[in-house]
Amino acid sequence: MDTKQVEKISKALGDPYRLKIMEMIKQQNEEWMQCACIAQSIDLAQSTISHHINQLVDADLLIAVKDGRNVQYRVNKEVMSEYLKFLNVFSV
């Protein structure tokens, strides 16, 4: 993982709503989650939630799969694992 990707991921995770979105999707385990389900749990406009999700997808933290008119999301475990390995270098 290069430093540019680490920076992009860190920036994406630097927002409390994005962290909450990641946590909600992670709690689904291997299941996919739609934006509408996330919107029911977070007190933000759907367009704002979509913006946050797009930031997470752009950072490769979420995998997005289109299902008809809907898009479903899941945590990208491989990228998250590589990011955590990178951060582990700084552990004391």
C-alpha cells in the first residue's frame, strides 16, 4: 500500500459519519447493505449519506455493486487489512 492510498483512506475515515457508516456496514458481516438502510439509522439527508459513501468507495474502503436501481455496499476487507498492517508499523 502506497502512502497516497494511506492518506486517502485516513482522510476518508477522519469523518465521524463515515466511521459510523463503516461500522454499520461492518456489523452486517458478509451481507451487503443499501444506502436506504444506512439512511434510516443516521440523521442526515440521503444525498449527504451518498456523498459520504462515495468518499469511502473512492478510498476503496467499500465495495459497491449495482443491483438494478439500487447499489449495495460491503467493507473491502483486503484494503482494510492492508491499511491496518501499515498502521501496525507505528505500534509501540
